[in-house]
Amino acid sequence: MGLSAIDNGSGVGYTMYKLDNGLWNTYTSPFSVSEDGQHNLNFYSVDNVGNVEQEKNCSFTIQHPAPPIMIEITGGLGIKMRITNTGITDIKNVEWRISVKGGLLGFINLTIANTINNVPVGKSVSVDTGLFFGFGGIEITGKANDLAETKKGLQLFIFSLLK
């Protein structure tokens, strides 16, 4: 991010800036902002005789694309979710969750979650609920980082049939 100031009288003495809720800094050279989210930049300049410009600001958002992940949910003995890295770099610290709700009279309420340290390029990692008991219609939501998939199915004792 670069800042510039012009003063046709005595000339610009210095420019001050602060990013978000940070401290005020003297601007000396362009700087980078790379963290995702909404940002606010405040700035003002002071000329060589001490006149202080009114503080100005600008707001901007940085949103990097989510890592390329594909998830697939399957049934059988328990419920499995396969997480595949379809990108061009390894994906670190993939947070995943499988939630199952429903069953006869809604008595199934199962959630498991964890983190996978690394999913290499072009590879898949599978996670599962393990065996659980239930009977009736169920709704399964699998999530890996910001990607989610929901399926409906039927739980017959320890066997899950998904649509």
C-alpha cells in the first residue's frame, strides 16, 4: 500500500498512518496488507511548517480464495467423509466436522470434529464417525474448512443409507 502527499507551500514534512486498531506509524515506504478481512487505513500529513492535514481514511476488504477442497460423504457402517485437495499446494490444518441429526423421534445427535495436519496435492484423506446406533431418517453435514455438504439418508441400526 502506498501513500503520497503534496504541499505546494512549504512541502510535506511527513505522513502518519495506522492500519485497523494499530499504532500510528510514520510512513517511509509502501507496505503490504495480506490478512483476510475488512481493514481500515487512517492517515494524515504534516507540512514543513507544522500544518496538520485533516485525518482521512479508506476501508477495504481482502478475501483470498478458499483452498481448493472437495468433500464426499458416504454411508455404510457409520458415515465417512473423504477430503480431497484439488489445488496446486499442500493444504495445512484442515478443520473438519461431521454432524448427524434425526432418527426416529430425533434421538440421533452426533458431532465429531478434528484437524488434519496436511492434505497433499492431489491426495485424499478419509475420516469417519465410527459405528453408531440409530433408526430413521437422518441429515448429515460434512464440513472441511469453509466447504460444507449436506445429505439426507436413513439410519438402520449401525448401517447408514444415503440418498
